[in-house]
Amino acid sequence: MIYALLIALLLIGVPFAFVILGTLLVFMIQADFPYHIRIVAQQTFGGLNSFPLLAVPLFILAGEVMNEAGITKRIINLANALVGHMRAGLAQVNIWASVLFAGLSGSAIADTSTLGRVFVPEMEKEGYPRDFAAALTAASSVIGPIIPPSIPVIIYALTVTGVSVPGLFLAGIIPGLLIAIALSVYVWFFAGHYASRERKTGSRRKAVLDGVIPVFMPFAVIGSILAGIVTPTEAAAFAVFYALFVGVVLYRSIRISRLPAIFTRAMRDSAVIMIIMGAVSAANWLLTYNRIPNLITEWALATVDSQVAFLLAILVLLLVVGLLLEGIAAILVLVPILHPIAVGLGIDPLHFGIIVIFNLMLGLITPPVGLCLFVADSIARTGLTPIIRRILPMLLVQVLVLLLITFVPDLVTFLPRLAGY
């Protein structure tokens, strides 16, 4: 009955946080659990009572401010100066602009929305099909949550497993770059014929100088964390200050009167994530109280004795889960169960974390609930079916990268080990 209720609520479109809270309350009432409403409320808010979690809304706010400051054009010009001269130049710029933008937003949806409004019409003017431009923008946006600073990485590290945030930041750099390289190779071979004319890349020197200030922020944030100067939460606060300084003082592109609207958008986006985290925290408390994760871990360790078999099963499981469940919600629900099994099998926690995050972020570009697909379609207005058809080979390219980093763990762990994590 509980499973049927959970699936029914998801199918009719009830927000995930309220699905969890509703089924949790029904289960506790059925089980005659004392003080069920009080316990659910306490565990929900207790799960949010964490100083490190302040990093999530702060990084969201920093991304909003940087977007409002008009740095998107400078990022695109920098990417254009670096790769715009190559075959399928504007497609290459689209991909590498996502790499640069990843250091500012940490969100695939923000990447698709912000860059898509620029690239979809521009790529169409240059001869690329509109649905291809939308699909490429959505596919490259997956880089955003993997290259640091990344909101899913912070949530994974701080609220689920307690693994090192800077370690996971470093672990995501090479996989993120591998995605960009793989997509670049794909468009080089299969999209070069779309471009109708040779690209003019403009002044590289000016583009690089204009791009230094926006690109400096992620380096400063990650560098200060790695140096042990600040915690991730303090680094997020610095990112907000830096973004405000750039937008209000340096570029003067943000009027003071616009700040309430910017803060409101950031609060709204943060609230969506935080209520999910609170609801899942309550559900995880009940699971832990009943020793469900321990029982599953013991069963799995007794049944699966091979890292390869476990990792293959995880890849399939998470790809399927990503089709149906939003990535952050899936991290909060599944990782407390899967992480102890991975550790018990001798899998590096940083390696496993990037596998999980990468895998679940692919759900953002797969139907039926791929949010980046819907955002791309809202910009391109071509319909979801053409975009899905265009994005499937790009998805296959990213799955190949996922397999590569899964079974060649040094690609993920090299940089963290170099820094002592």
C-alpha cells in the first residue's frame, strides 16, 4: 500500500518532498508510531539545522548575481577565442562555454537556460538545425554539476556521506573535461557540415582579458578551500561577495533596485532543494531507526563480492532511477544505502561519489522527467521529440565517458591524491 501510494503521488505530479512526507506519515500512522507528526517535523527541520548546508543557498545566490551581472557574453567570447576557429566552431564554443560557466553556476538547468538563450538562435543563424542547437546546449549542461563548484557535490559530501568537499571538487575536474572533449570530438565529426560559413573569432586578447574576472571566481573559491583558508560555506559567502562586487561596483551592470528580485529568485530555488533535503532527512531517520540500510548493506556484501559486478549494477540502477527521479532527490535517498556497500567493497569514496553524481545528472537530459530537455524546448520551441532524437547520440557519448571513469578510477582520483585527499 505504501509503495502504491508513493508511485501514485509521483505519477500525478505531486512535488517529491511532499510525496516523501506524505508516505512517511501514512506509514508511521499505520505502524502506530507514537508522536508521528512531531517526529516527522523534528527530523525534517533537524536535517536542515547544519551550518555547512548554508553553502547551497549561498552558491545559488552567487550564480544568480553573476548571471545578472551580464558575464555570460564575456564567457562566450572567451570560449569563442579559444575554440571558435575549429571545425563546427560555434558548436565547439557552446560546449566549452558550458565548461567555463560551470565554475559560476554549478547547475545544469541554469546553464541550459542562460546559454541556450544565446546559442540556439545564433547557431540557427549559422546553419545548425534549431533542434540540434537545443540538444547540444542541454547535453553540454551536464558538465555544470560536475566541474566545481558544484551544488550536487556539496549536497553529496556534506549531507550524505561526510566525504571531503574539496576532494570531490578535485575529483570532478577531469571527468567534466572528458565530457567536453568527447562532445567536441562528436561535433567535429558529425556537425561540421552544418556550419554555413567560416567563423570570425574576433580579438582573442580582448576576449581573454574580459574573461579573466568572471573565470577568477571559481579558481579563488576552490583554491581557498584547498589551501585550508576557508570552509566551503565561507567560500560560498566569498563567492556572493565577489559576484556582488563584480556586478554592482566593477561592471555596474546590476542596479541596487534589482537586488531584491535577485535574492528572491535565489531564495525560491534554494527552498525547492532544502525542502527536499529536509523531507529525505526524515525518511532516512526512519530507515536508520529500523536498520534498513544496515540490513541491505549486509545482504549486498554477502551476495556481491566483486567491485566490477557492483559498479555495473550501480550504473544500470542509477540510469533507470535518473529517468524517473530528480538527481538531488535520488542522491539523498539512495546514497546512504549504497555508499556503505561501496566502501565495504573497497571502492574509493571520491571515485564512487563522482560516478553517482555523473550518472544521476544524465537524468537531466533523458525523458520523461529530464528538466534540461524541457528548458531547452522552452527556448527552441521545436517540440521534445526532435530534441530527444538529436540528443540520443550525445547521451551515448557521455555514457561511454561514464564507463571510462567507472573502470579507470585513476581518472577521478588522480587530482585528489595529488592534493593529499
